[in-house]
Amino acid sequence: METECTEDSILRITTENITLKQQVHQLTDGNQKLDDRLKAARSNVRFHERRIAELEVQLLDSTDRS
């Protein structure tokens, strides 16, 4: 099946292609930003978990001395 491509259809497809490439770029950037935020949040959780563990040890030490 052969279809003749008109200038209008070529222009429409080219425009859609450019639009889709821009959307891919925006989504990729957004994904990277979310990934960075997730990594930072995980790092914060690890820091706070270590800090809680340290405080628990201090609390147990002070209780044992009493």
C-alpha cells in the first residue's frame, strides 16, 4: 500500500516529532530531578536513623548508670 506524502502531512509529522522530542526531554529532566530528590531523602533518613540509634545508646547508658 503506497501513500503519497503531501507537504502538509510531512509538516504535520515533523511538527509532532519535534513536540514529542521536547516532551521526552522535559520528562527526562523531571525524572532526573525526582531521582535526585529521592536520593537526598534517603540520605536524610539514613542520617536520622543513625542519630536515633546514637541517642538510644546514650539513653541506655544513662539508665544503666542510675
